[in-house]
Amino acid sequence: MRPSLRNLQAATRVIPRAKSISFIGLGQMGYRMAYNLFSKQHTANGGSEPLGFVVCDALPDSARAFCSEFSKQFPDAQISIANTPEEAAIFSSRIVTMLPSSPHVQSVYAGFIVPTLQKLHANTSANTICIDSTTLDVDIAREVATNVIKAGAQIIDAPVSGGVTGAQAGTLSFLVGGTQETFEASKPILSLMGQRIIYCGPSGAGLGAKICNNLILGVEQIVVAEAMLLGESLGLDPVILAAVINSSTGGCWSSSANNPVPSALPDKSPPCERDYEGGFATALMLKDMGLATDVAQQRQSPLPMAKAAKELYARIVEKRPELAKKDFSSVYLYLKDNRE
Ligand code: NAD
């Protein structure tokens, strides 16, 4: 049977809103995060009280695939599909969003969640916590947070670090911005998806920290590709070169965990071993470099390396669109083929 609003309503007749969690955005990260969240919560609960799990994605097939996989593993769990974020906000007091970027967050919150919260009884809205884990523009996130709070609910920005592997393993780091009270109230949920939950400050602070981290990562991945290519041109064995870098001062995550050269890390399986599939998309890294350069421009903070990196990622996405969805370590392929 296709899960639908009718199922959702049937389920929520027995599941109070306070006991229901919605997850909106089941992409590379969200699917795995929601799976950890729901399965751990279901297992911990042990059937002692009714719990409702609700998923929502712009691609209905993603939500259906999630429900089907989850129901197979946990046949006694109450899982339903919300056809819109509005349905999710009606039925759940905890709403996690994991969307691509600023426009998606704006449209989900301004178009659906905030108007729904405004229509709910004041006590019901007050018992609602939204957790947005998307990496997006700091100022837009603050505006969204202001509107959620005006509608009577609470919200934190909780972007993540740790990639698809961390999402799968439940070992993400959450960088949180919002009130201390909402942070504390959200911790039990975040800890089912991550290992480190770091309070960074008021609304937008989690995103600020995330953007600073990713600008380093975006630059580092390019430099590692440059060094590996230079080493190859000097006749060095990539396995030896990677081992040298990783035990020397050039060592970094982009080299030791996400090395872009196939076979350079014999004990690991970075995305380059799978034709650069299943990692952090080049297009998403371009977005993050844009978030960094935009915010730096507004604050007049110097960013010469990040600007150069952003231009390179933009060129890759334009000239080699097939690399846009591949892991951003595929910058190595682009440099190798273009010898810039
Ligand atoms: P993704 O594109 O794989 O997933 C986004 C999901 O959101 C898709 O399933 C899409 O259908 C859904 N969606 C889009 N608009 C929607 C809407 N209006 N309503 C409901 N669903 C909607 O992206 P991802 O890789 O999962 O990344 C999500 C966020 O996490 C991004 O902000 C990204 O920068 C950040 N992030 C990603 C990684 C990574 O390694 N992929 C690591 C850290 C942070």
C-alpha cells in the first residue's frame, strides 16, 4: 500500500504530535541521518510508547524508498510520508530539515512550516522545535529563525561536518547556533545522528563555523590534487607520496581520507575508488565557497585563496558538468585533463 496522508492521519490518531518526528530532505545526507535517528529512537523506545516517524522529500520516490527500507527492518514502527512540509509540521513537534541550500530552506520554511505554525494553537507551536542541518547563508538562516520564533516555535541551525560516511555511521559533528535552551532540548535528537554536538553561539553561529571550516576544506582539496599531480609528473609513486604527506606537515583530511588519486590510500576507500561517486558533490562545494566569499565580502574579511578556489570549482561545474555531482576531489581529474 502506498503510504499517504490518509496513512499519516491514521497513524497520528494514535501518535500524539509530541511523540512524532519529521525529517524533510532525504538526499545523500538526510536519508542516512533520518535512518539513524529513527532506527535508534525506535530501538531505544522498545515499543514502550507510541512514536511516529514522518519523512518528506520533493522526490516522492525517495520518501517511498525510505519507508519501504525502514518498514522492512522495523515492521512494528509507525512510519509515514508527508506529501508536503506543511503536513510534517502539522503532525510532528520535532522537524529536522536537510536541504540543498538557501532557496530550498526559504521555500520550505516561508512557504510551509511558518504558515502552519502560525495556524496551530499557541501551545502547540510553542512545543515545536525545528532543527535545520542544511548548509546555507548565515543571514538567510537568521531571517528564517526569526520568523519561526515569531510564529511561537524554536529553531536551531545545526549544520554538519563528517560527510556521507559520518552520516551513515552516525558520527557527524553538529555545529549549533540558537539559544542555549533550544540547544539543550535538541541534543537528544542530534546525539542519535552524531558524536560531537558543539554549541557555537546564537542563531547563525553554527553556520558561521561550518562555512569557515568548509572554506579550508575546499582550498585544501585543490592543493592536495596539485601536489599529487606534481608528484606524478616527478615520477613519484602516489602510494609513497600520499604516505609521506600523511605523516608530514602537509597531512590533512583531503589527503589522508579523501585523497583524489585512485589506489593512493591502500587501506581506505575514498570516493575516487568509486569513480568519485558517493561523496560531497563539487556543486555543493562550489555553493559553500560562494557562501564563504559572499559573507566575507559583506564583512570585508580577506579571502584570496577561497576566491581562487571558488573560481576553479565554478569552472569545473561549467566545463565538466558531469563532475558537478561527483565528489569534489574530482578536481584532480579536471586539473589532470586541463593542465592549467
Ligand atoms: P542532496 O542534494 O543529496 O539532498 C537534498 C534533498 O533535499 C534531496 O533529496 C531533495 O530532493 C530534497 N529537497 C530539495 N528541495 C526540497 C523541498 N522543497 N522539500 C523537500 N525536499 C526537498 O544534498 P546532500 O548531499 O544530502 O546535502 C544536504 C545539505 O548538507 C547541503 O546543504 C550540503 O551542503 C550539506 N552537507 C553535505 C555533505 C555531503 O557530504 N553530501 C556534508 C556536509 C554537509
